[in-house]
Amino acid sequence: MTHPLPRAARVATWTYFTLNGFAVGMWVVHIPNVERATGITHSALGGLLLVLGAAAFLGMQVAGPLADRFGQRRLLPAAGVLLGLALVGPGLADSWWTLGIALFCLGFGNGTIDVAMNSHAVVVERAYPRPIMAAFHAMWSIGGALAALVGAGTLAAGVPTAVTLGSVGAVCVVVSLAAARFVIDATPEPEQPGSTEAAPSARPSRKLVWLLGAIAFAMMLAEGVANDWAALHSEDVLGTSTSTAAFAYGSFAVAMTAGRFATDRVAARVGPVAIVRYGSALAAVGLTLVVFTPWLPLALAGWALFGLGLSGSVPQLFSAAGNLDPRASGALMARVVGLGYVGLLAGPALIGGLAHWIPLNAAFAVPVVLCVVAAVFADVLAPRSAPAEEPVG
């Protein structure tokens, strides 16, 4: 595929990823304020966060077919506007039911833009002779880090939550509309006269799609474990202070972001199979080090290896899903992204449940095993040259 503005489209995709990470991060840092404003308990908040997660999954499944039918040029800016408008809701909520409605809208908007921007990233990547997907995901992390800094500033200054989230929502709307002109749709390759390559008439097999989704589930479950349990592990198992424990997640997050900026160049040399295989293996080694070491410096090194190993896998999986069948790129990606998102939500809850029965270190065996399984099945990302059986319905 060629397009007159691939560079502008690439910058636009960076913008949407950063914007999404920033919007989600601003919501996260204001969760305690929202909880106090609505007067709900921790358990009620947990239930409402499940509503947000379910709505996000629904938004992903709706956005996939819409991307295929109407194109990314229409869907992506609309999804950005929807996210911006929905972000206002939690700041205005004053009861559990108004917050529930607000979080459903926020989750749906976030799920929609997640699939839309990843689908657009695949389209843009096809215009380049090298992988560029991982850098987009790195920009999402940058957006989240920026939200932590800005959110800390607004909270310290006492800015009302409704004002902050409303302002960020307005920024999302304006930036999404401004970047819309640079969003591109997929353009089918014209059939070359005398070409011996057959048109891609066969659809990918259900088995292949489910395998990609299963690996995404495993990788994002592992990521979710680090997000919610890295600091708690350092504090409860290693006996560090709360402030020192924060370095555990910090080492993971910094390594993951840096790894994503480096992944594209490495993937261009070794291919997606090697990225997932050796990255998953490195992640398993890193978390195993965390499990067995009693020393904080080694634990921090383990979390860094864990983040570095996971950093490149998910972008490769999303890119592979979006390229299985260009005619159904959005729908196929929605399935893989959706399964990955389920893993992200399930990981922390699974470890929390296991920690009631076994030591936290032992519970970490679950993501370690999943990383090993992902390494074993990494061949699923190898390019397919022959049509597959059992077509997706």
C-alpha cells in the first residue's frame, strides 16, 4: 500500500496513542477522588471497575467491524471524540449509579479507540518497509507517564476533579478532530498484470486467530500482574518501605517503554517470531528471579527484565492479527485485542485469589508458566504462505 502522507499518518497515530494513554492515566490518578466524591466503598468501586472493563471489551468488538466497514479515517477520530466526552462523566458523578453509567461510557470509548488506533497503526505500518508498531505502543506509555506528572500537579494544586477531567476531555476532542485529516484508510494493492500470486481469497483459520488471542491473553495477563503486584511484592515479601516499593513497578515500566522504542529495529532484523519467543523467555527469567531472590537490587533487575521481555510481544501480536486478512483487519484485531484485554483484567484478580491460599511468590508461577508457553508457541506469528482451512465465519 502506498499513500501520499505516510509520515503524517504515522505522527497522527503517535498522537492518538499518546492521547489515549494520557486520558486513561488521568482517570486512574483521580480514582481516589472519584471514590470519595461518590461515597462508595472499595468493594463497590471494584464492581464498577468491572463494568468499565466489560464496556471496553464490548467497545472493542463493536469497533472492529466498524473499522472494516467504514474505514479508520471515520472511526478513529470519532472514537477519540467519544473518549473525550466520556472522560467528563466520572468527574461529575455523585452516586454509585451515575458513576456506573459514566464508567460504562468511558470503558466503551476506551475500547473503541483501542481497536481503532491499533487498526490504523497496522494500515500505516503497511506503508513502511520496516516494523513501526512497537513505537506506537511506547507512546501510549509516554502518555500515561505524562498523565501521572500532570495529575500529580493538578491534585497538589487542589483543582476539582470535574475541571481536570473535563479539560482533558476537551483536549481529547480537539486533538482528535485536528489529527483526523492525517488518518488514512487501507488501500488494496492493485493486481499486477502477469502476477503469479493469487488474490488472498482464503480467510485465516479460527485456530490461528485463537492462538494469537491466547498468546495476547498470556502476555497481557503477565503485564497486569506487574502493574498491580510489583510494588506490593516488594513491600510485603522483601519488607521494603512503601516509597521504595514503588521502584519495583518503576523499573518494570521504564524497561517496557524503552524496550518498545527499541523493538521495531530489532524486529526488522530478526522477525516477530524471535521477538515473541526470546522476549517471553526473557520475561520468564526475569520474573523467576523476582520469585526467588531475597535482595531488592536483584528483584528490581528481575522486574526490569520482565518488562523488557514483555515489551515487544503485544505489538507483534496485534500487527500479526491486523495483517491476517486485510478485508477483516479490524474484526480480527478486535478479537485478539479483546482477549488480551481480558488477560490484563484477569491477571491481578487471579494472583490476588491465589495469594489467599499460597505465598505471593508461588502465585507468580502462573505468569512465568504463561510466558514459557508463549515462547513455545511463538511460531504462530510466522508468515503464512498457504491458505488455511476452517475459515473464520
